[in-house]
Amino acid sequence: QVQLIESGGGEVQAGGSLRLACVVSPRTFSAYAMGWFRQPPGKEREFVAAMTWSGGSRDYADFVEGRFTISRDNAKNTVLLEMNSLKPEDTAVYYCAADLAPVRLRVATGPAQYDYWGQGTQVTVSS
């Protein structure tokens, strides 16, 4: 049974930082890519960042503007999203997702292209 479990959300003031973690199980699990998405209140789920399982390719949404970094801790089978210079508009539920496609030309940015999802973690940025 594949499980993605997010943690690290919380409430911070504008300009602050958070680090989200997504623990992937079982340890033998591998995917083509892992992604982070978010769903702001009253809006659709949107792409934030993604990376290939090998770490060779990464992509970010335009609104990230260099503030977020996606990475993988192989020893802990965990995908991380480091978020800095947070803004109130970053307030959302953040989801981790796994793409099991055998290969793509580039990492997927559409939610429908991902096969497994975590339960989400709330991030609230106050002004």
C-alpha cells in the first residue's frame, strides 16, 4: 500500500519560512517524479513544484519566484519543500503527489498526471 504523509504545515507571519515533508512508503516505492501542489481557499488545486525521483530535473510554478526549493532525502525516503519569504497568498492546503509514468519529456505539472496523493497539510501565512 503506497502512502504519502505530509507534515510541517502551520501558521507563520509574512516573510517567514516553513519546511514541508512528505514521507513515502513503502521504502521500496519509486516514482518517475514527485510533486507538490496546493489548494488555496475557494480555488482549484495548482502546481507548486516537482522533481524527478533521481533529482535530475526540477520545475517550479511561476509564482514561486525562487522562494521554494524541492528536494529529496533519500535516507528518509522523504520529499521536502523548503518555503521562504512566505506571503499571505501562499495560504493553502499543500499536497504531496507521486507520478508513476514510465517516462516523460519533463516533469508533469497537471494534477491529473499524478497517481498517488497525500492527505494535505495546512499552511497559513498571516500579514
